[in-house]
Amino acid sequence: MEIWKRNLLVLWIGCFITSASFSMVIPFLPLFLLQIGQTEHVEMWSGLLYSAAFLAGAISAPFWGSVADKYGRKPMVVRAGFVLFVIYGLMAFVVHPWQILVLRILQGLLSGFIPGSIALVGTNTPEDKVGYALSMISTSTATGSIMGPLLGGVIARVMSNRVAFGSAGVMIFFATLLVMFLVNEEKFVPAKTRSSIVASMKDAMLNRPLRNVLVLTLLTSLSVMTIEPVLTLYIVQLGGSVKDASLLAGIVFSLSGVAAILFASRWGKWADRVGFRKVLLIGLFFGGLWTLAQIPMNTIMGFSVIRFIYGIFFCAVFPALNGLVVHSTTEDFRGRAFGLNQTANQAGSMLGPMVGGAVSGVAGIHSVFWATGLLLLVTAAVAYWLRLEPHKAQQPSE
């Protein structure tokens, strides 16, 4: 097997396990809070615990990207894997919410398995296969996010949430061992010096195509995350009972992931032929249109069908953005570039639910779908207007 194919296979497994481990424990944090005796301000603690890792990750991602450019992406993936193993293991023994909060902050500050894997794949894959490889990594995280809640729910039901945390840690431990022994980082050009976060941001701002991709990543994440706070409530309005709302919302959420599993690799292969910019524009434009098409749906079945079609197109977006990061940077800056891209993603993921909650509170749930659809169409227009793919990767300043 060619080295790049073996790398892709092992990192696909690693990203799948990491995504599944995250989604098999994090959605159950509110229930875990009740189990450890926290009966007051549960909603506040849940929101705080969920967002803490995103904020910490947004702050630390450029630093780890800089370290990766100096010492390699594989060491950063292995480091992040062992960090997650320790953190999930410790979560199995917590007895107070502040202990979970500390661990979630550390998780955000020290992890980065999936971004590191994306950077490694993007750098160690033949140029004409980058789109396919990045889209395959996208399918691994989508598959993990679907399987994780099911696996976590079964473990928690049969044993306990503490066992689910411990199981997540053990799974990541073995995935990290696979990376250690089977992944070979061939194409690595170490940066001459390890630049500071400020210097990395300055270099990124001087690289116009990369700067534009970072803007689009933030706008895209913000747009799609606006629906997060209201989807379960919307399912109830469509006729689902409050008792079944969590299950139904989980199924509806998973439809986009199923679409990604089925179609992301097709988009990736097409991007290798026609370019990432064209695929990005199609994904954003039709993602916006099919989001707006969800508004007149007044049954759960109709709504679910439209969500699936939306997922067919939107699954092309983030792999295309990652591909544009590769095309916009030199190899010795790529770790920092993906770190900054992760920061933009995390920032959008934090802002989106806040915007969606505010819009819903002022104008109702339907207005959030209008906001999300229009934001995606605006992002598509911005992507059309901006310069994204240089003919030659630009060299960052020293």
C-alpha cells in the first residue's frame, strides 16, 4: 500500500474514533451533572462546559500549529491523542462541576487530534488526490459523530456515564498507538524558527488567499451553528412530543452526517478535477437554498428529507475550505495555517449559537432558518468575490 494511502486509512480510523469519543460523552454532560449531585443551575453549567473547550481551542490552536511547523504534524497528533486519553480518563472520576470545567478547558488548550490529522493529510498526499483525501477525513468525523451518541448511550445505560468517559479514553489511546506506529510523515519541511501567535497571524494576514479562507471559515461556522440552540424546539413544534424530541433531533442531526458519508468523497474527487473554489461555491449556495427550503416544511418527514438534501451539498464545504488552506500556503507554514483555520472555526462555532438564540428570542424560530440560509448565501457571494486560489502558494514573511 502506498504511504499516503496508509496514512489516510490510519488517520481516518483515528479521526473516526476521536469524533465518536467526543460525541459519546459530551451530549450526556447535563445528565452527568445530575448524577454527581448538581441540581441547581444545570443549564448554566451545561452551556459553560460545552463552550469552554471551544474558547480554549480557539486561543491555543495557532500555538500548536506553530509547534507543528517546527517539529512535525505527526508528533502533534500523537501528543493530542495522549492528552485526550488522560482527560477522558480523569473525567471518569470527577465529583464536582468545576473539575469537569477544568478538564474541558485543558481539553481545548491541549488537544487538536483532528486538525493535526487534516494538516498531515493535506501535506502528505499527492496534489491530485488532496481533495479526495480531505473529504475522506470529513466522512470519518461525520461517521464518528453519528455512531458516538449511540455507543455512549448504550454504555451509559448498561453501565454508567463514568464508564463511557473511561471507554472514550481507551479508544483514543489505541487510535494514538496506531498513528505512532503506522503513520509516516514524509513531506515535512521544518520552519526555520517557531514563530509566535502574533507573528503567525501577521503572516496569515499578509497572505491574501489564506486570509480570505479564514474569513470564510468563520462565516460558514457561524452560519450553520445558528440553528443549534433551536432545532430540538423546532422538532417539538412540528409535532414531536417533548419526550421524544431529543431522539428525533438526534436523528435529524444525523441525516447531514449520513449525507456526508455518502457524498463527501464524490465532492472531493470532483474538487481534484475542477478546483476547490468551484466546489465551495456550489456547497455554500445550495446549502443556503436548501436551508431556506426547510422553512415551509410542516411535517417531520418532509423536514428530514430536506435536511438530508441540504447535507448532500453542505458536506462539500469544509473539505473545500481545508483544500484551499493547502493551496494557499507553503509546507513550512501549513501547521500554523490549519491552526488559525481551527481558531476561525471555533470562533464561529461559539458565536453561531449566540446569534441563533438571540434571533429566535426576538423574532421566533422560523427566523433562525431565514438567518442561516441568508448567511450561507451571503458567504457564497463573499467566496465568489474574494480571491481564494493562488497560482502559486505564497511564502509567509519571516
